[in-house]
Amino acid sequence: GVGVCAEGRHRISCSECLPGRTPGKNGTCEICSGADSVTSVVALVACLILAAFVYYRSKGHDTIRLRHEAVLAMATITQILLVLQLSSVLARLSIYWPEPLRSLLDFLLVFTFDLDLLRVGCVQSLSEFDKYLGKLAIIPVAIFALCLCHVISSLFHREERSVSRMRLAGAVGIFLSALYISLTNVIAAPLQCASNPNGRWTMVSAEAVLCWEGGDHAVMLAIGCVFLSIPLSFFAWMIYLMKEFPLRMAWGDVTFLNSFSFLFFRVRPEARWFMIFFMARNGLVALIPTLPNAFWQCFTLVVIFGISAGVALYVLPWKLHTGNIFDIGTSCIFLALGCLALPFVSESDTEAVPEVALGLIILSLCLTPVTIFQWLLGRATQKGKAFRWFLCHHKLSGGSFARLLKLALTDSYQASVFLDSDDLVDLNHLFMYVKNDTQTLVVLCTKEILRSPWCIGEVSVANLSNIEILTLLWPDFTGVQDEFLHKVDSHLQLENLTATGLSVEDIKNGLRRLQNPVMSIDFPEFLTEASLLELVKRMNNSPTSSSAEATIRARNSSDAGTDAIIVDLRSTEAISAGLLLLKLLRPFYVGSSSTLIVAGLETFAAGGQLFRLPKTVAVAILLCTAGCFSSRVFLQALVEVALQQVAHVLPAVANKDFSFPGVAFYVDLETEVRRLCVAAGVQPDGSLLTPFVKQIFEKIFTHFFVLDSMTILNTQVKIMSKRLEQLEQSQADIVLERKEDKLEKLRQINEHAFEDTEVPAETKIEATVDDEFLPNVTTRSSL
């Protein structure tokens, strides 16, 4: 009857079962059976097995070796666990959900460690206070289990102490991140109170405990505040790991990456900070039930998941495309659930709805004038255009030089320079940058520039917008021919350009601007540091500094201990890559007795035809570019390195088109060496360089992909500097076979085979329209 508890229940709000009973159907408490006692034991064993699995998962299996299916499976399990925890939060809201949703949400309370669902009361009768302490005890018990697994593992598998500790920290991180919502929600349970008709408040998860009236609640509140430091400290620790990530990657610390894969494994490296936002979102969702009003709980849920969906859609942080779909979809679903919950909010909780609605309408009306004001303020305070120079280039024939030129301009004048591989997210924004934010469009007129529709589009937009156009004319650029101009629509695919509003006539007018440039500078006959400095000065209409040129000559003529960058001197792109590496590595030589040069550069710039390596070279950085081993100049550099017995050779790959040596490579190499033997007048022996080159390629390569962003390039350079430090402190690792007849042949080749060798013209770069013009690709991602 009225005022009588259901069968087997007692205490305030009939919230507890009598001893020896467990929650049953229709709100009653049933007498415990033998199977009920077994449930708690099975749950405990399952938790121990799970702890062992978590520790095993953290043992540093190389994430790079995981197959796509394994990655997809782990991502799916993680997302399902996330949805189940988010759903358990819905069960804690101050809303009476209708059946069968109510029963489903009550079942999901297992993810808030509801001990009643585990039949703990059948093993030991517990008060609500005891149950709360039992839930909190799960955290230290789980960490203790992980430590126990760590100790047992250490007995059978020896590791360095620092590595071992990192593995253990990674295991704890997996546990805390996987259950972050549930742990935060359980700890904050004393803050989750609901009002009753008599005006008193009781805990949502423990209706027998009165809120804000001292007693058990005051003690639970104090304990909860202490335990709340665990998720907060974990969140601060994640921020620290994020800040450590670039430095660790610069050291090549892959153990760090694998140990803390729970942070870095699922997201793209450049979007890694999204994980901090992601965990903050989960923590805030876990705290939503602490709000005292059902309306505000639903409203906050909608706002949080609305922002989450927008951020995920903008960043697309997950490595797997399915991960982005799942995350955005989950946010939209819970946003919809928050809206669907509003009809179940009691009338007393909806008193704030008119005020909130009015505030939102006023906010939306204010957005337009605020946006206009911000735009006007920006225009009033902006000094000139956002970009002093916009570098328009064909990526295959001018990408390396464009990167080098940007660095030289920013170093010399601290001016903003636009280069798409650094700043561009959407290719459709290209023309907006040219039209609105560019002072001078610099067109790198390589032979292949007219093969790029995007470059032609940029020139056309600049011409329409009366933007200054400066052309840098390469020696092999033949200009815009009349035949190409009149039949431009047959030479290029113009659909994507015309779709932006450019007419064929607009494109032809832009090409005429290139045909008769108002401002143009001839590209240097041979690219060096000095000629680059001269070019930069001319672009800015500044006089050349003789002191700067003297400093460059002094650096390159120094006889101190030298590290040399060896590049293919027949290729401007290879030289550009070498000079770029020189600029980025040089700060690491400050205070060192060694210097760094691009070997042979000044000699060939002065008209020399023979490559000569300084006698003081201790380390040679072999910068490999596409086709470099077919260049006799590059082969002569290898001969010089071999004959001088340079102690260390560090191979580096400058572009992704470089093919690593296979059988065909060594066949071609030996064929070329035989030709050199014939030219030198010695007995042909194709194997003279093969063992030496094989030793080089057996070493671990470093990457220096010049078309990557500056952030990635700086990281790659830091890794390279660490390798160079290690080499200088180690013994020689490249040894030429000490056979006098072979050495003599190499000397003869070095003295006579290259005497009549001229530096060939630039290698033709085979590029089609499809290489540059990808109509189906609208975004670029850094590696």
C-alpha cells in the first residue's frame, strides 16, 4: 500500500535491500541464490584478466606493424566502450526515461561500477557508504594489478629501467583513458543530487544518503574531492606528454610513441592535440549529472556534443576515415538524444527555458554586427596585405627551391610568405589568398610551370585583381608561346578553373601577363648561397650587402673540421634541397669546431668541372634525390668520398620519388663505372664502387622530404643532428676495400674520367597534368 516499501526493501526511499537479498524485478529485492554469489567472483576474475591484457597491450608492440584489420578492430572496440560509458551517463540524468529505454540504461550502469548489478550484496551486505568506497577502491586495485603484472613480466623479460617504467605508465594510461568517463562519473557521485517532493535532496546513485545535511554525505564528498585529483592529474599528465611528443620524436624515441599509444596511435600526428579536447569533452560529459536541473543537464549535453561534432568535422583528427565518421556520428546521436530528452523534463525544471531561448535569439542577432565589427577592426589595424609574397610554383620542378626561397625571405625580412604545403588546407582557398591577402605574386617560371592549371589560375586571379606579379625566369623557360595561348583549352583541363568563375578569356589575359611581364628577374646561372642572397635582395629592391657575401665566403673556405652535404650538382632542385638542409642544420653547429658546407658548390659556380672534396671532411651527408646516381658529378663525389676514406657517410632521402637500390640499380651503376674506366684508360671493373655503395645503403636512412611542412622538416633535421652527434663520437663505419689495384683505378678515374665532363642541363621532369591537377582531391595533409 501507500507508504510501504516493496518486498525486501527498507531505509530512506526504500533504496536498500535487506541483508541476503539482491535487486530483482519490479523494484523488489529477491533472496540471493548460489549463482548470485558466483557472479561477483566471476567479475573479479574477469577484471584481473583484463588488467593482464591491458598490461600486455602496453608492452610496446610496434604500432607501425599492426595490420589495418587490427587497427580497425581496436578502434571499433574503443568507440563501442566510449558509447556504452556515455549511455551510462544518460541513466544518471534527472529524467525518468520511458521503457524499454529505462531498463537498458539501468543495465548500462554496470559501467559506473554499480555493485548491485554484480550481486555483491549476496556476498557481503554493504551500506551505501561502503558501496561508494568499494567503487573508488577499484582505481587503486586496478593500478596495483597492473603493477603486479609488471613485476611478474620483469622476472621473465629484462628491460632498461627507464623503458620498463614507461611501459608501466603506458598501461596505467590505457586503463585511465579507456574508463575516463566512468571513473570521473563515479568519483563525482556525491555531487549528483536530486530534489524530492518534501524539499530534501538525496544522492542519485544512493537514494538513502541525504545531500548537504552532513553525516555520510559529508564524508563521501570529502573523499570524492580527494579522488577527483586522479582524473585531473591524469589530464595534466596528458598535456605534458603532448608537449614532450615533438622533442621525443626528434630523438627518434619510438618507445615513447608505442608506450603512450593510447594518446598518439589513433590520431594523425598533426592533430594530436585533439586528444586533449577529446578527453576534456569526456570529462565534462561525466560531470553533467552534477547539475541540479534536468533542463540544464540536457542543454549542456546538447552544447558539448554540438561543439564536439563541429571540431571533429573541421579537424578530421582520426587516422582511419571510419574513426572520423564514428566520432562525428556519435556526437550527432547524443546531441539528438539531448534534444529528445527535453519532453521528459518536469515542468518545474523548465522555468529557465524562456530566458535561455531569449538569450540565444539575442546572441544570434548579435553575431552579425560583431562579425562586421571584427572585420572592420581587422582591416583598420592591418598593415598591408597578410602575405608579402605568394610563391607560385610547379611542385616537381620548383618545390625545393620554393621552400628554400621562403626560408631565405623570412630570415632576411621577417615577412610573411605563402607556400601551400605550409598553410593550405583546402585548394579552393588558393585564389582567395591571392586576391585578398597577397601583395606580390612570385611566379617561379620553370620549364614545367605551364603544366600546372592551378599556377595559371593563380596568375589569372592576380591579373584580374591588379596584384603585382614578379616572374623568376629559369634559363630553360621558353615563355608563353602564341600557339599555347590561342589553344590553351586544348592544352589544359580547365573545368576546375572555370568552375571558380574564371573564363577562358580571363585565363588568356593572365597568360599574356606572363608573356610580357612588367617585373622579372633572371634565375642565377648557378645557385649558391651568394646568388640566393642576391636574388632575395633584388626581389625586395634592396642593395646587396658585401659583408653578408664575405661571411658566406668565409664559411665555405674554412679549413676547420668539416661536414659536407653532397648533392647532385647538375640539378637545381637537388642544390636547393642541399642549401635548405644547410640552413636548417647550421644552427646546430654554433659553438662547434666543425663547419657545414655543400661540397663542390662554389667550385662549379666558378666554372670548375671537377668535383673536389675538402681534405678535412669527417662526415658526408649523402642527400639522395631522384636520378642522382645517373649523374657523373654525383658519382665523382662518391669516388672522392671513397678515396679520402671519409669516416662516416649519412644517407638522407630528399624526396619521395627516390628509388632505393635494387638489382637493376647495381647493374646500371656497374655499367656506368665501366664507362668511367674506359674514359680513364684503365682495365674496366664495374665492381669498384659497388661494395662501398652497398655499405652506405645498409645504414638507416634519415628523411628530409623538402615538400613537407616546416614543422616536419624541423623535426627531421633535429633527428639528423642527433645522428651526426652520435657519428662524431663513434668509430669509422664506412671502409673501402683496401686493394691497391682497385684504389689505383679509382684514382685514375678521379683524375682523368671526369676531365671533359660538363654539368648536364636539368633533367627533364616527366609530369603530366594529372600530377598537379587533381580534381577529386580538395585537401592536402602533412605526413
